[in-house]
Amino acid sequence: YPDMKTPYISLDYSLGILLLLCALVGIPGNILGVFFFSSNTKKDRVTLLYIIICSIDTVTSFSHLPVTIAMFRGRRPGVFNNYSFCALWEIVFTILQKISIFLVLLLSTSRAVNI
């Protein structure tokens, strides 16, 4: 795909920068969150939910990296040129989104029940 050009190169770079910033903040922040909640002496359901949420968000931040690289390379597919990787990435990313939404629902419900 060397001749493939995107007419929205500035938007691609902007999205790439935004995704990169999210990864640079999200990965270390969520890893620190996992360590913080793991070292917490109070081990209840809410603490476990926070650990799982931070873990899922860390994996989600890592899963954005192939898209970020593609945005900086003019949307050349890179690893997405491999059909197996592309199909697997879509499945994993969709599952991660659904699990994240479900965990926030559980956390909100546990907070509502405690109030």
C-alpha cells in the first residue's frame, strides 16, 4: 500500500497524538493503580473491582498502540495487513470494551447499594 494517501493527514496526526498521550498516561497510571489496590490491606469486592478495572484499562491502552502507529504512518496497515491479527484484534478490543462497561456498571451498583 505504498501509494495509499489519506486526505486527512493532519487529523490522522492529531488522533495519533491523542492516542499516544492516552497510552503514555493510561498504561503507567493503571499499572500504579493495580499496585496500589493490590497492596491495600482491605480486600473487599470493591477493591477487587478496582484491580480488575485497572488491569482491563491497561490492556486496552496497549491495544491502541497498533492504531496509533498506523495513524503516524499515513494509515498504512502495518500489522493490520495480516488478516488473522486484524480479526483477533477486533475480537479482543470489542471484548475489552464490553468488559470495561460491565465492570463500571458493577462498581456503580456496588456504590449505590452501599449508600
